Amino acid sequence: MRALLEFVLDALFPPQCIPCGEKLPRTARFLSCCDACLKNIPMRSGFSCAECGRRLPLPRNTCHRGTPAVAAATDFTDASAQALIYALKYSGLTDAARPLALLLHRHLVNYLPLETLTRPVLVPIPLHPKRLRARGFNQSALVAQELARLFGDTVPVDDASLVRTANTTTQTAEATREKRRENVRGAFAVRPGANLAGATVLLLDDVCTSGGTLTEATRVLRAAGAARIIGIVVARA
């Protein structure tokens, strides 16, 4: 009976690779991206400053005070990565979170080994409750959950401590870097009683554009006692 159901689903709604459109079997590792497209997404190396994008040899001592170092798996200019991010964020194809998390995992195991971190915790950038209700999910939280599974659940996901207090416009809608910084100023808060003191926060977002979102979230996380904040993003714009 199950085989018949899968045959009918494949005939009516065949899963397809989002970047190239190739039909995928339901036994494929991902129902949103073929292995060839995923393999061909170019990977970035090392870290960069959230503010100016300057490459950093280590995830510390950024060139702009108060901004976090950012580990970005790839560049947003890559068509395949962009297609997966858009499919997750705007088309509700939640399976796309899995290959995106794999890209991040590949980057982090090379440049940010977990054993070098003190009490690491994954904190996804939150959506405002109104936007969360409209979209039905937080794309950064989905990627964080998939990434935690890839790490064998040794790094917990904390998607409750950091909250969005302002329903800002999307950062891509703002024309300049300064407008993007202004757009998210005061947009985040840490819930009273959150246990982040002494933690290494891996602050996860899908895309880093001007760095304003990560920097503003970093400000409130430091005030709440986080010992270290490192931005981790799927793609850098």
C-alpha cells in the first residue's frame, strides 16, 4: 500500500531539485536539492567582519567594535544557494533547510571546531510574532534545528531567549547600509531569566547583508552575559 502511495505521489507531485529542476526520487537524501547541485555550491573560507566584510583569520578581534565575526558558508551570488534560500524563506519549501544546514556544517567543521568553544548554543535570529504567524515558521530556526542534528545534538538550539520586539521591514528592502542599521536598531531583546551567561552563542541567520541584524542582536546578547558571539550564516551578500 505504501509503495502504491509513493508511486501516486511521484506521478502527481514529483520532488524536484530547486536549483536545476531535476526530478528526485523520494529516497533521495534531500527532496529539494540533488547531490550534484549541492556539491557545486562554492564554499567560503574562514571568517569575515559583520560590518565591512573584511576577511579575518580567526573568529575574534573584528575590525569594527561591537560587531561579531561571521562564518558564512557560501556567497549569496551563487544561484543554487540563492534558489534554496528563497525556496525556504518565501515558498515554504521547508525541506530546503536540510541542504542549507549541511552547507553550514561543512564550513563549521573546517573553521570552527566545537571542541574549541565553551558552552556553545545555537541561537537563530527570531522573527517578529506577526511575521512568524504570516509565514508559519522561522527559516533560521529550521536551519538551526537541522544543523543541531548534524552535530549529533551536542549543541542545543535556544530559540526562545532572543526575541524580536519590532516588526521591521526586510533588510533587503533598505537601500543603504546605514538605513539597514537604523531598521534593526532596538529590534531585539533577551527574555528575562534567559540562561546565556558564559555561553558561546552561535548566532544563526540565513543571509548576512550589511551585518546590521547580527550586530544589533550581538549587542543585546552581550548585555545578557553571553561570553562570546559568533555569527553563522548560510550566505554572505
